[in-house]
Amino acid sequence: MKKFAFLIGFFSLIMVVQSQAQEAGAVINFKESSVDFGDIVQGQKVEHTFILTNSGKQPLIISNVAATCGCTVPTWPKEPIAPGKSGEIKVSFNSAGKMGQQNAVVRIYSNASEPIEKVSLISNVIVKSN
């Protein structure tokens, strides 16, 4: 019985430490996580700047931002974002060679409490008529 009580106490302590570590870290909050451009003409390029805020207690470090397709190009801040400060991730999408509904997803890798976040550009690519 003493071993059982010890194990419960030990695991409770681990949960508290993990919870405090997450609260003390960086936290990403996006103003918006997706933008829908509606209908665009094939070959058209669209872009959007996603505004993020670090609402955590430690500097936010974005280690990488990766798109799911070569048609989508992200740029992001390379320097840490201080607690309470904001940054921008600019994403451009080139619809050349695309048709129909598109959801260009970008993954943001960081030291935040949620280490992988996603933003996306949504559009419906219409083939241009000659």
C-alpha cells in the first residue's frame, strides 16, 4: 500500500512539474489561422501575413516553417519573439498548374507549449478561359 501511495504521489508531482513548465514557456496565439481567398484564376498568386503573439512567459523561437507544397512559400522571423510581443509569418501561394479547391497548409515548428501549429491559405482555382 505504501508503494502505491508513493507512486501516486510521484506521478502527481511529475504532472505538476510538466504543467508549470508548459505555463512558463512560450505560447503562440494567431489572430487567424486560415484565410479563404474564394475563387482565384489559375496562375494567380495570393499571399497573406499571419500575425502571431507570444502570450507565454519565455521567448518564442520558431525553428522552422514548412509548406506542404512547393507552390506555397512561407517567410518567418528568425529572431526570438519576446513574451507579449508579436511577429509575422508571410505565406504566398502560386496557383499555376492547380485546379479546384486548394488548402495550402504551413506548419510552424517552435519551442511553444504546442510545438507544431498550422496556418492555411484556402482557395478555389478556376481554369482561365482563352
